[in-house]
Amino acid sequence: MATSFEELKAVVKPGDTIDVTDATGRKIKGRLGELSASSLELLVRKTGPDGRDAFVPQARWFERDVQQIRLERRDSLWNGTLIGFAPGAAIGLGILFGGAGCDCYTIESRAPIALTTMLVAGGIGAAIGAAIDASMIERTTVYFRTPTRRSVSLQVSPRLSMSSAGVQMRVGF
């Protein structure tokens, strides 16, 4: 985990989806724009007058103003699609080579049913696998800065004069 923007440059790249928590605790989600050793730019999605979405600069933060950055990564859809397709394809192959339990059907006569089963069941499984993968979002903390403690001071001084008496107090943050 990075503790400076200089270290962060090795972990994230422009276009990555990030959640930024600033020093006041406010969280904003967007895409990383520019990242330098001292500041970062966050881009957010805005719909233009023509109806098209574009990413535009939302804010620029200096390193001292950011407490935490979390990187959002989505799972690839390919592995879930292939894993979901496999059981349906296996059922189709079972029909093709296993038959209906009698020798009266040839492989050629079972092929259309097997292929249809493979495509339909495999397609349903692939869709389910892709949907599961699409829902997989991993958020990892890639930057964290421990909040600095500010010193608080209190000064109390007596104030005396010939006509009055009082106390002067000064509080510093």
C-alpha cells in the first residue's frame, strides 16, 4: 500500500476507477486523471447536451488533502462465461455419445439434438457465468495517509488595569 503519491504512481494508472476519501471524510468516486508526485485529478461522468457521456475533471487534490484511495477492479467476464458454458456443452456431448439408452439411434440422428442442447444449455450457463462475473467488484486500498494530529493550545493571561480586571484567553488549532 502506498503512503505517498510518488509510490501510488506505480500502483494505479490514468483511467482506473478509484474512490477518494479526503481529509474531511468526504468520499468521491471517479476515474483517475492526472497523477503527479504532489496532486491527483479525479474525472467524473457527465452527460453532455447531446446525450453522450464524457469524463470531465471534478476535482484536484493535493497529497495532504487525501486520506485514502481505494482502487476498483472488475472481474473478467471471459472465465465466468467459459465456466458457465462448460456444463451445458457437457450435457450436449452426453446426449451425442450416450444416446437415449438404445442402439436404434445413430450418432448422426442424435447430432442435431445434441448440438441444440449444447448451444441452448451452454448459452444459458454462459449468460449466468457472465452475470456472476459482472457482479464481482474488488475494492483494494492502495493509498492511506494517517491523519496528522493537530496540536491544540490554550493560553490564559490575566489582564489588570486601574479600572478593570479580566482574563484573556487564546485557543489555537
